[in-house]
Amino acid sequence: MSKPVIATATLAGCFGCHMSILDIDEKILDLIELVEFNKSPIDDIKNFTKKCDIGLIEGGCCNSENVHVLKDFRKNCNTLISLGECAIMGGLPACRNPIPIKECLEEAYLNGPSVKGHNESGIIPNDDEIPMMLDKVYPCHEIVKIDYFLPGCPPSAELIWNALTALITGNEMELPYEVIKFD
Amino acid sequence: MENNTVHSAIRKYNQDKTRLMDILIEIQDNENHISDDAVRIISEKLGLSIVDVEQTISFYHFLSKESLGKYTIYLNNSVISNMKGRQIVAETFENEAGCKFGEVTEDGIIGLFDTACIGMSDQEPAALINGSVFIHLTSFRVKKIVRDMRAGKDVKKMHTSYLGDGQNKSEYLNSVVRNNIMRMGPVLSDDYNPGTIIMKNLAQLTPEQVIEEIKTSNIRGRGGAGFPTGLKWEFCRKAKGDKKYVLCNADEGEPGTFKDRVILTERPKLLFEGMVIAGYSIGATEGILYLRYEYKYLKHYLENILEEAREKNLLGKDIGGIKGFNFDIRIQLGAGAYICGEESALIESAEGKRGEPRDRPPFPVEKGYNDCPTVVNNVETLCSVVKIMLNGGEWYSSLGTRESTGTKILSISGDCRYPGIYEVEWGLSINEMLDMVGATDIQAVQVGGPSGSLIGPEEFDRILCYSDLATGGSLMIFNNKRYLLKDVVLNFTEFFIEESCGSCVPCRSMTPLLKQKLEKILNGNGVANDLEDLPKWGELMKINRCGLGHTAANPILTSLKNFRHLYEEKLERGKEYETGFNLEQAVSESCEATKRVPDF
């Protein structure tokens, strides 16, 4: 049997969940034996080169590019997992949700104390290369179907390890209290 | 000048922090808002923190730290109001006033606001303007009202139509509200001379004998929950406490209910007599009528009746010549919160706090108002009690069905020829009810208000009683032209979201999630799975603390159960999963701000 293929991505997140993936320490050597990585910041593969078994998504969607990446993952991964608070609920980035995006942009580029008087042309960055901001930050399952949710900020390395091994081996996942308690 | 109002309100209520609600309402009514200064002064004088005062203000719909305009208009946005033409009325208000709902005009004269059902479902669209009720609004009428406001006219002089019927036209009310009493029964009948029981019968009976009579009648609470009244009184009588209280729940916030308003207008003496009998039975010395803010126009009238009762020795000391039986009643105004109809929230509110339900036990009969044993009874229950004492418990239990004895006063509104108040014996079927009110071509009936259930024609042979269709009395009728899911179910769900106190997570968060799902389905993005999710998610509502939380998902859950085809015909076929996310729509606001054209 060929190795299961894993892809990962960070959307509107802080890379903390990815750090947590790396935090499995020396077990990463076991992991590489067990699986193959495709599109992921870990191996810097930019585009999918084959269909993947498992996709891990860190972060929610705050702009159009996040949405495209997420949809691309859904298309190319058999199982898609929301990894961590931001992917599941929007997390810290979603703190902007009660404020209209127009107000956010104007505060950041026109009216905020650090920009007021320094943006003479009064332009809010609008180059075509810049992704378009969404009206609010969306958790991933509000954009595409998500199969599993791994909670935590970040989910502990052990939780990620347990989840991946369970998925790969087909065994039931171990969820001891320690790995899902957050207080 | 504003500080004068604040100081005089504080003096009027003896710097008593349990009267915070009264103080805040007085300031709000005089100054159109409660300023930072007022909050500071209140907190100093009452020995409360600033936050204590502010959290009470922020809890209630009719209290505000922002100015709400010299004329504050609260237009009802209930289902029935919408059905009866609210939209054109609202648009006319906006056009004529020059501001949107939720705003105050630049000159500070007119403020336009939405509000939940104001208890006028038989005469909608209706609005409260500076506490005065305006009914049967049309765009023609609205134009005149706005012109009058611009001219600085007193709201009481803005009424152009003739005054309402019965006591509504009395000098203390001067109101255009209609009673619409369509059917009287033994409770509403006007052949009784109030005060007779107190003057003639009470002295011969021990409190235990009164409770025994009430127990014989088998009457159950008329607010909706249906707890046996005699038992409640007995518990309270036996509870230890130096001081006990009788609270009358006149918060009547369940959309579509208005029977208490009519009782308070036409039979207030009966109600007060019922409160005295309750006081005698449990050994209370004080009664409080908790009157919803929407009915503030009745306050002066009711206070006058209380004053008359004191003069006749029906209230006060040694009532009815019974030595040592002292009992008096005061009126406590609410300030706009549906949840205050829940008895423990009502007690909290009457103590001057946020109306958040308490954990139970202890129940109010042991630890209620000011931690003293308290009975909380509905207006109609207390009125029925007088007739039970007059004619006997046996007589009362011969009415209605075996386990739902007596009569029920129904508030009937919506698509029928004769909306209004009907007193009927328990056991009436929905079909009979529809015949009674002249309703034909009916698609659905909402029994018991938004917290009750939406039923269709195949269930119209079910009967009104505690073991089948229990109801606090709200019956809303919808004909076949109504768009049930959007106009009724969505409106009710939004009502619960607005009225949640926010204390329990499922009530605060799940209700909006259910609403999102309903909207997704209405937008044509629903899939079969969504219909499975709704009842599963709705299960979680059971862990909420109070009745509001338990029933907030009912509009969706009962309509899904009884009108599943309406949901199913909206679903996208052949799709397993659909979020309904629309990228173009999601980026439109930021693109407008940055002057970009979405290009994917």
C-alpha cells in the first residue's frame, strides 16, 4: 500500500497550529515514514501534484485567497480537518466581525492615529495582487464541508498525532482528557 | 434641570436600591435618556457601583443612555403587526420623519424604534409614542402624527379618532385602545360587585379553608406553565418567613396575548380582590402588581382604583373588618423585557435588577421577592380565584375538562373576522375556535405564542387543555396566503434572539445558529442534512435555565415537525452539503471601500 498523502495550509491563522504539528518532536521521523506530504508549508510544495488523503486546515477565511485555497483543498483532499480554534470558529481574527469591514479598512489606512495625515492620497491598498477582504472572518465549515474538527489553540501535538494515526490506521481515536482540556 | 429630575426621582423612592427600576424609568420618561451624570448620581446615592446601574439600563428595551428623541416611537414588529400592514406604516414613518428605524432625527425631535408585541394584536399595526398607545395605524394617520410632532403637540392630544370602549374612555385612561371582548364567561362576567368576598365571606374563613377551596377547584396557573394554584399557596403558607409577598404577573409579553390588558382595563377590582385573597391565604402583607412598560398608560388609572379600595377598607389595615389582616398593593413597572414574564426573572426585576432568571430550587414560594416566601400568579388566575370563592371550588371544577378545570380567556388574532378576547371552557377544539372567530381557509394556528407550537389542519381537532394543547391564551391564525416559514417562523426566532438574556450559552448562541440555518434554507441553499441538523441542534436547548431558553427553538422545531413539506420544497436536490457561502457578496463591501471590482 502506498503511503497516505497529507496536505496542510494556513489561512487566517498564526502558524501556531503548524508549529504544533512540528512539536511532535522526534516522532516527526516516524511520521515521515508513515506518510507523504504534498502541498504544505512544511515542504514548500506550492500546488497540489496529486490527490491527497488528508488535508489539515489552520485558520479561518478572511479574504478571497483563503476561500480559493480552502476550496482547492476540499477538491483535492478526501478528508478535510479544521485544525484549531481559528479554523473551527474564526478565532482571534474574528474579533473584527462586529465591526463593518469598511470601518476596519478606513481605521487602518485613513483615520487611525498612526496613519492620519500620512496617507495623503487617501488610498486604501487596492492592487490586484492583494486578496479581497471578506465582510467577516468565516470558520472553514461555513465555506466548505469539513469532516473533522481538532480543537485547541493550538491543538496539542499529541492530539494531532493521535488524530492522524487514528485516521491512517483506521483505529478509534484516543482522546484523553488532558489533550482536549483548555483551562 | 436634568439633575433635578434625577435627585427628585431618587428622593421619591427613598434612595432604595430595590426601587432602581422606578428611578430609571422616571428619569427615562422625563429626559428621553439616562445620562452618564445620572448614572453617577444614582450609583452614589443608592450605594451601587456604576456597572450595577448600567447593566440594569442596558438590559431593558425601553431604557437608554442615548437620547431617544423628544417623541419616541416604538412600532410593533410582531408577526401580526406585519400581517396587518406594518411595512407601509414603517416606511411612511421613515419618509416623513427623515430617519431610519433605530435612529433619531438630527434635530432630536423624533426617534423611530422597533419593539416586540405591545399587547394590541387585535388592533394592529400599533405603536407606543411616549407611552401612549396608537392603534390601527395607516400611512395617512402616520403623516398626521409626524406633522403633529413637528408642531410640538402633546401626544395625548394627537388622537383624532374617538376613544376606545368601556373604561378606555374613562377620564383616567383617555385611551383609543379597544377591549374587543367577544365572549364573556364566569370570570369576565360583569354581574359581580367587587369587594363582596372580602367584606362578607373572608372573615368566616381561615386561610387554610380558602386554600382548601382553591385546591378543590383544581385551578392551574393561567400564565402558561399550569402549576396548581392551591398547592402553590399552600407551599407558601407553610414556608418560614416573617414577611411574605403576593406578586401578580402582568408582564404579558408572549406575542399575541392581550387578555391581561383587557382584564386590567375592565376588571381591575376583581384582580386586586384576588390578590387580597391570596395575601390572606399565605399570610402576606404586601402585594406587587408587576405591570409591563407597554401598559404604563394604565398605571395612573390602576393607582386610582387602589386608592378607592383603600378608602373602602378593601386594602390597608384590618381589611374587611378582619383584625390584624393588613395588606396593600403597589405597582411595579417593567421596562421592556419578555423574560420578565418568567417568575424568578420577574422577581429579580421587581427588586430593581436585570431580569435574569434565578436557578431553582429554591422556588419563589420559599425564597422569592427580597428572599421572602412569595407567590407569583397570573392576572387571570387571581381573577378566577374570586369567582371560585364566590361560587365554590366544586362549581369551578365542574367547568372545563376533568384535569383542566374552569375557563380560559383566549387572545385571538390574525386571519379571522373577529379578533379579540374570548372566555371559553377548557376543552374547546381548534376547529370550534376557528368557527367561533369566523376564520376560514386556514393554513395554521400558533397555539400559545412563539413558545408554543405551530399546528396545521390535520391537528385542528385537538383541544385546548393542559394535557393536549396547553396555552397561556395566545392564538394566532394564519390563512393559506401566508408564507409561514418567513413571515412567522423567522419572525418568532428573531424575537427569541432579541429577548434572550444571554445567560445560557445554547439560548444565546444556538438560537442565532438555528436562524442562520433557516435563512440558508429560505435562500434556497438548504440540503437534506440541514433538516436532520435542526432537531438535533434543538435538543441542546433543554440545558438552558429557564422557559424562554427551553422554548426558543420551538418555532423552528414545531414547524419542521408539522410543516416539513414547506422546508422540503425549499431544499437543493442531489447535494450532500451546501454552506450557501457567496464569495461575491462577501467581498462586495471591501471592494466598495477600496474601489475595486471583484474579479475571480
